[in-house]
Amino acid sequence: PPVAVRLATLRVAGLALDRQLAGQAATLDAELQASVSKASATARGWVTASGTGGTGRLDLDLAVVPADGTLRAELRASEPEGGLVAGLLGLPDRPPLSLTLTGDGTLAAWKGRLAGGLGAGAETDLRLSVSAAADGTRVTVDGAAAVRRLVPDTVGPLLGPSVELGLTALAASDGAVEVQRVAARAAAGTLDGTARIDPAGRIVAADITVAAPELGRFAG
């Protein structure tokens, strides 16, 4: 018979995080519910981390229901200035965090968005989609990411204010993946490519083109 797993409620209260792990003294609180069965898989709840910079929070609500094709995803992460995430990333001014993943639809036609981050130079805005195809499931990602604050000063100018990103991949029913398009556009140049990955996870073909006509003006 089918096996069903149900986590009624998991509560964590006042769990102390190691200072070396979190970068500062902090405590963790959480409340989570989850279930997995043949009919559906769901998870919802919240997690907070409180440190000297204030309290950060993650809320999540995820659901997959194959019977009617429902696919729902919502995650919201926030943290005030001086929080744990910025500290772990080594950002000197420890800016506030605000990041959301929202999406709704079906397994055959789902659209979502990942947006936010740690302010100018460390944020993203990506459009996500999942759609049914004749020979599998197609996943598409398009948008831009600004990461200058997260990379060394010597690398930042090569990337520019933001990097445009694009990906289209087809996941076949046998486990193989065809990367039909991967693209990146930065200040110093572009990258375009395709690839095929077999069901065992091996890359069996790849074609990558890199163009950097503007690289010379960053030299020195």
C-alpha cells in the first residue's frame, strides 16, 4: 500500500546557534508542518533567527497535488539591517534582506518570480516558468541579477550593474536533461550555450560560446 508521511507540527524554541556558525550570538525558533503522500506533498511554516541585529524571518507555503496538477510555492525571507545573512556574506554595512519567491499554477503551466535581495548590488529579479512539453517538462528562467557587492572589487566592473540571465531546459521522462539555452550578458561580454545530460547525470554534449569584446577596457 502507498506510504504517507505526516509531520503534524515541529516546534523549535530558543535554539542557540554557535557564534562561529552564525557570526554572532543568535537563537532559532521555528514551527513547521509537512506531509507527503501519493495524493500530495505540502509544507508550510516559519523560521526566525534572532541576533544582535534584530530578528530575521522565513515564511514558506509549498504544495504539489498531482491529481489536479496544483503547484504552489511561496517563500518570503526578511531581515533587518545588521542581520545574520549579510554578516555571513561579509557585507561591511550589513544591509537589510528582503527576498520573495511567489508562484502559482499547475504542473503543466506554472509561473513564478524570485525577487529581492540585500539592496543595490546584491539583488535579483527572475521570472520562472514550468510547462508541459510533448517529451517532458520545460523549465525557463529569465531576468537579471546584481552581484557586485558579493564579489571582489576586481571582478565587479567586469559584471557591471547587473547580469542578464536566461535558461531553458527540458527534463525528459527518462531522467535526461536537455539544456536548450543558457545565456548571460555582463559588462565585459556574453556567454551562450547548450548541453545534454544523460539519465545518469553525465554531460554527454556541450557547446559554449564566450564573447568578450569589451574585456580590454577593463585591463589594468
